[in-house]
Amino acid sequence: MDWLAGAIEIWAGFLLGYKYKSAFLFNIIGAFLWIYVAITMEVYGLMLVAIPMVTINAKNYWMWWKDE
């Protein structure tokens, strides 16, 4: 599952470079996958990054959406 989360995060970075707002949604999906990985592999420190990323990407998606 960790390879899938990483691949989604890379794809999101690629989309963000081309200014697709869907990149934020892919980042949110990737962050939820990282949370799953952190829980199943008991690497709880990873959640210190993944949980705030869900919030940050949701906020950024909202900011781009309301500007359109």
C-alpha cells in the first residue's frame, strides 16, 4: 500500500505543476493512504505529516475552487 500512496503523491505533484486543482484531491487520497500505512505498520510518526496534509490540501482545494 505504501508504493500506491507514494505513486499517488508523485502524480499529484505532477498535476500541481500543470495547475490542475484535482492535484489536491489526489494529495488527500495519498495522505489517507499514508495514514492507513502508518496504522497498519505501526509507524505512528508518519501520521504527524499525513494528518495535517489532509487539512492543508483540503484548504488549498477550497481556495482554488472559490477563485474560479
